[in-house]
Amino acid sequence: MTKSNKQQNVLIIGAGLCGSLLALRLGQRGYNVTVMEKRSDLRKVKISAGRSINLAFSDRGNKGIKLVELEKKVQELCIPMHGRMLHDREGNTIMSNYSGRSHEYINSISRGDLNALLLDEAEKHKNVSIYFNRACTSVDFEKTTAYFKDLENNNEFIEDADVILATDGAGSVLRQSYFTSKKFLFSFSQNFLTHGYKELSILPAENGGYKTFKNALHIWPRGDFMIIALPNLDGSFTVTLFLSYDEGEYNFNNLTTPERVTDFFKKEFPDALELMPNLTEDFFNNPTAPLGTVKCHPWHYKGNTLLLGDAAHAIVPFYGQGMNASFEDVVELDAVLDQYEGNWERVFTEYEKTRKKDTDAIADLAIDNFHEMKDHVANPIFQEKRKIEMVLEKEFPNHYSSKYSLVTFNEHIGYREAMLRGRAQDKAILSLLYDDKNFIIKDLKELLNKVNNHAETILKQDEIAGLK
Amino acid sequence: MTKSNKQQNVLIIGAGLCGSLLALRLGQRGYNVTVMEKRSDLRKVKISAGRSINLAFSDRGNKGIKLVELEKKVQELCIPMHGRMLHDREGNTIMSNYSGRSHEYINSISRGDLNALLLDEAEKHKNVSIYFNRACTSVDFEKTTAYFKDLENNNEFIEDADVILATDGAGSVLRQSYFTSKKFLFSFSQNFLTHGYKELSILPAENGGYKTFKNALHIWPRGDFMIIALPNLDGSFTVTLFLSYDEGEYNFNNLTTPERVTDFFKKEFPDALELMPNLTEDFFNNPTAPLGTVKCHPWHYKGNTLLLGDAAHAIVPFYGQGMNASFEDVVELDAVLDQYEGNWERVFTEYEKTRKKDTDAIADLAIDNFHEMKDHVANPIFQEKRKIEMVLEKEFPNHYSSKYSLVTFNEHIGYREAMLRGRAQDKAILSLLYDDKNFIIKDLKELLNKVNNHAETILKQDEIAGLK
């Protein structure tokens, strides 16, 4: 017999961004929701420094926020970033907008503030209970039972539920239980980049203002490495250094003294260094963390358990889509629930069938963008391409979207479609530029047709080769 | 101080095809080689039924056999297969050659016979010792020490060495030790197809002859599934059924009775069924096994340990390249040893740098070929493509090689180069066919130029898009 939502016990493992949005939404739908979070309540303690203090928030994430009717409150936390501001070694800057349409931009948002808001809103529902300092140790997915340790008193306990949803991040315990049980064929990959990252900061100016342009995502691209900076509401910027662990003249393994770190920044990022008197302190206080991509399949075990968010598909941060993809997961799951509510196995199967191809795509796109940000953005032919894209988007706002726009601002299409179409367009424009280096835009309508036709041919060729 | 080869102790884990070739070669080079194998000595006991009794052996594998000067002895074990013989539901057959050049073909070879030969030859060297029934349980790669269990008496023991080379297959214990130790960033993937496989057989005719054409790899392509058959020296064929676990009208999960299995074959493979009175016996005696791809990185830990063969890169069997790739590993490692012998860390680093891109490529090609074999080979446009390739190879034997030929018979180039060039050619031919369905070959020289130019354009476009 099917229980009504109110009788269904849903256990969510992990109260990060994805888990707290999910708890809120399932609370709104009437489920009896219990959330177990390993960490302390971030509304009561300071979150640890050096681990993605702020994030890019854009249209796909906003679909999730609209779903739970928090658009206005979230907007108050947002700082618009209209484009990339590129800094060269001499300190010259170029602003490269994210879109030729002025209403298309991304936002910098505080992970902590957003998570706190979602927790507050979730807890307003009587049918949602959130517990902190409860670490999941394993999941018996056949019995829909999870094992926990209460970190306050070291007691171990068991939680039973009708379904368990794991939003416990890149190191997911449910995923580990799938992997180690060997009870079914579990496809799994973890792939690390050669580079790690470290968070640094530009503190607010003495008057509390911003030391550099507020409304941009700043990039210092240097080919093999880069720093980026995103603004915070308090006037500071969170700076992230992306650098190889062991290759090149300067790398994480050999940046071992304050002098060497300062020399590195003096040589490569002199204008940033001027804004960062606290550089070496940050550098040696904050951890160096790896950059990994996780994919797996299946996400669900029958109608018992399901992986969502980073637990199912951790990605590298270079497309600014990690949180957005996780929020979109909640939107997609919610849509499948509208269709098949009452039959969890069907819900999980349909959700995975429609969603998996898109999270695979954003994972690959995010790795592409690593190379684009640290290297290609400084390449003249790439800058030419961006100029053409801007012109097309401005001139034909309803008929052209670049790959970046398709991925970031066209939230009505999936990541996979955005990737295929976007890559074909990139190839098309680069081919045109390559065939004629003195390429001059005369007739914009003709240019649009050329790019579109060429992209269509490329898509068709790929389709034929796959014999689909 | 560097020890001479004779003083260097090399421990090899696994005496399968790759491990025994490696032991032989390192024995020839003068190393003090100890090999530990989990299974019993296959020269003394019958190997278990149902797990790849025969294999495809071709030019890349033969490079390894030439290296150890066994070409003649191995040739005696080979049955040439000149092409694919395709069987439709009515029992009609078409022979589709592997190449337009008559000296290019692949061979069917018995895994057991070849492995036995390599073990015999390795043991002729006084400096090579091979132990069976010794199961590796873990490897301490920091100490270059491996832990074993003697399966004859259950005693546990430790082996120390200057280097440990793991050729212990897709379930490699060294690879597991890398993964679980978390002592370095270990990229790893295991990906399963939706299909599994089961080995069956066509027994010899009463007169000891072959019941169907001997010198071909037989395929019964049915879109979503297939059977294939490879000849054995004793007149039998080893037949393999590739079928989904749980999708489609017939699948491994629902083929649970002899009647249902017979119905399935009667409907889909009637001509094969006639040759297989032993079908249901085989079907229920032999295991159903999964089809997985394993990739990982790094393969080596400092100068201490190295993964080779399936342990480093297990692939699906559809390109007939599994053993060939593993033998090529030994050839490549041997070439790096020529350059850097005495410095194991350098040897391992250089080996992985040159080899990894190629084993990644053959892994991807093998998955492509799964779809090609079960489906595309029966597609008219694909058959047209094959015809064009045959014509070009026959007419321009020194100027054209299809993707299949590049991968299989052009052992002087790496898998990756073969993949890129081969895929571009496929796209080029399919585009020509697509643009003009009544495409008629008039001037062959013109056709060759068209295909080559189109392929070059595709390669150039891909290169530009990567901005390499």
C-alpha cells in the first residue's frame, strides 16, 4: 500500500547547498524529512577558511531557488559579475562580457549565507528536522538503512527510512557503499587534474570599498596556471590560485617559503600582489586542495537510495556550474515526482535517465573551461572568436547564443544539448577565422548564416559518424 | 649504487599472458625475476570453461612475440581469420575482409596454448622462477613489498624486491592498493557496458573438421545483441553471446530456462543453433561475465611499482586488441629500458608518458567497435563505407589504410594516432556517401584525394577547436 507523502519518511544525508534545498522542497511537498549533517551548524560556527567561500550563481541555480520561492531573498545576497576582467602581467585589464545581452550575467554569492538561508527556510517546516554533527559511516542500501556516529558523544546509531537521498558531496558515503559492496555493476570514475587550488584573499579597502572592479570575475591567465577573484558583499574578494602540484618553475610542491611565494606573485601577478599584503599569511594558513571529477552509474539502488548533487557528479569549478547543476538536480527530481510520485523506483529510474547525460556533459565542459580560462582567453584567435560572439549576440539577441550563453543562460535546454551545439559553433567560428585571418565582418546577417550553416554541418557529420 | 641487471630482483605479480611475456623478456635481459601467480599452473590443470578460451592475435601482439624470438612457434598456434563473416537471420552470409591487402589478417589463438608456451620459454632461463597458487593480498608500494597467501597451505608470506611489476589483470591488487591507500591522487575509472557475455561452443564435426567456414571471425549482428565465433585448432569454435543483462525481449536476466534459450536462438540465430546441439548445456554451465573498461593514472609509484597490461588498462574485447595491447606494453617498456636502464623511476615515468595516451585510445576504440559489430556492420551505409575502404586499400596499398587497418595492421603508429586519423577518415567517407546516396566510384584517384582532403580538414578543425 502506498503511503501518502505525509507518512513517507525521507532521510537526507548531508545539509550542504543541495541537501538543504532538497529538504526544503520535499518539506514543501509534505514529506516527513530528516536531514543528517556531518559538520557543525554553519549558522552557529565560522566555516573553515580556504574552501570555496563564494560561488558563481546563475540561471540554472535560480530555477531551483524559484521552485522554493526564495528568488527575492537570494537576490539580496548576489553580486552581479557581467564578465571576465582579464589582467595581464603589466596590470593592463580587458573586460570580456559573458554575453552580448545585458540582462545575461552571473553572480558571486557566499556559500555560507546561501546555505544558512536554505536551512532556515527548511526548518520553518514542521515536517523537516535537521541534525548536525551526525556523520554517516555507511549505508545498507538493500535495507534502506544508514549508520551514523554522533560526533558530540561518539554514540553510534541507525536510521531507517522509506527512501534515503544522499547529498553528501564528492566523498559520498552512499557512493562508497555502492562501490565497496560489489553487489551490482557500479561504473565509477574519479579523475584529478594535474593542478590543485588554494584560496587567498583581497581584503576590503580601508573605507570598506572594493580594491578592484566589483562587478566582474577577475582572471589573471598565465597559460599553465592562473588566479581568479570573485567579490564578496563585505568589500573583499576571494582569490583562488590554480597551479600544478609538481610541474613548471613554480608549483605547489616548491612554493615552500614566503619569499618564494612573494617572488612568484611579483613576477606573475604584480597588480594583484599590490592588493594582497596578506598573501603569504593566507598562503601558508590555507590548505591546498585537489580538483577532481566524479562520475558514476547507477545513482540509485531500486527505489531505496539515490545520489544527488556532488555525490553523484562532482565537477571542477571552471564553468561556475557546480552549485547550479546541483540545484537543477532538485528541479529535475521535482518534475519527475510530479509525474510518478508514489513509485520511488520509477522516480529514480526516470530521473537518472534524463539527468545523467546532462551532468556528464557539464563535467566535461568544466574541464574544457579550465584550459580556456588559464590559457585560451589570452590567445588572440580566441579573443577574436569572443568578439564575433558578442557582436552576434547583440545584433541577433533572439537568434544566437554562444556556448557560454547556452550553458549558463539557456536554462530551458539541457547541458548536453548546450555542449554539442556550443562546441559545433566554436569550431565553426574558429574555422572561419582560420581560413581568413583578416576576416572582416561586413554583413552581419551573412556572418550569422555562415556560422549557423557551418555548425549544422559539423553537427550533422558527428551524427552520421555515430550512425545515429 | 646501481646494481647490474643480474643483481636486480624483479617481482612480477601474475603469470597470465602479459606477465609471462614480461618475465621471459626480463629474463632475457638478465634480471633476477620472480613471478607469483594466483591460479594453478595451466599446463597441469584444465583451465576453467567459459572465460575467453581463444583470442585475436595480430600485428601489435606479434611485435612482442618477435621481441622474444618466438614468432615461428606462435605461428603454429594461429588460425588466420581474413575477415568478418556476417550471418543474417535467414542464414545468408557475407564475407567482409579486414583489409584490401591480402597479407593483412588477424588470427585466432588459444589463450592456454600461448600462455603455456610463454611460461615454458620463461622457465628455460635460470634467472626466472615462477610460483603458482600464490595469491597477492596487498602491496606496500612505499616499501616495494608485496603480501601473499600460499593457497596450498594457507601460509602468508612477504616478498621484497627492487621493483614490483603488476600484471595481475583487471582486478589488480596493486591497483587496489593504490586506490585504497589514498597516499597520492589516483585517478581511476571502471565502466561497465549494459551487456554481459557468455561463452558457448560449436563442437567439431564428426570427422574432426569445422562445421562452418574456418578462416573467419563469424558475427551474427542483431542490433542490440550478437553472437560471434572464433575457430580453434581442434575443429571447434568458441562462440560468445553478447547480450544485455536486463533490457530487450530476451536478456540474461530472463533467459532462465532451456526452452527460452532455445526459442531465443531459434528466432535470432537459427543457422548457429543447428550447429550447437550442446547449446543449453553450455548456456547453463558457463558463467555470465561483465564487460568492463578500467583506466587509471598514475601507473607507477616512484621507481618502486608499475602496473602493466589489463591491470593498468582493461578493455572490452571488441577490437580484438586486449592481448595485443598488453604485449605492446612489454615492447614499449623494453624500448624505454634500452634508453634509461638503471633508473627505474625514469623508466616508469617515460613509459607511462608515451604509453598512456595509446591505451586510453584503444579502450575507447574497443567500445566504439561494440556498437559497430552488433549493429553497424548490418547497416547498408556502413557496408558501402567498407566497400569503398576495400577498394581504396586494394588500389592504393601503400597510400590508404582504413581505421581498422590503422589500428590492427599499422603497428608502427600508436593507437591514438590510428584512432584520430581513422575516425576522421570514417567521417569523411560517410559524409561523401551521405551527400550523394547514389555515389558512384568513377575515378579512384579522385576518390582517394577527396577522402584524404576531407579527413585532413576534419583533423585540422579538431586541432583548431582544441587551439593546440
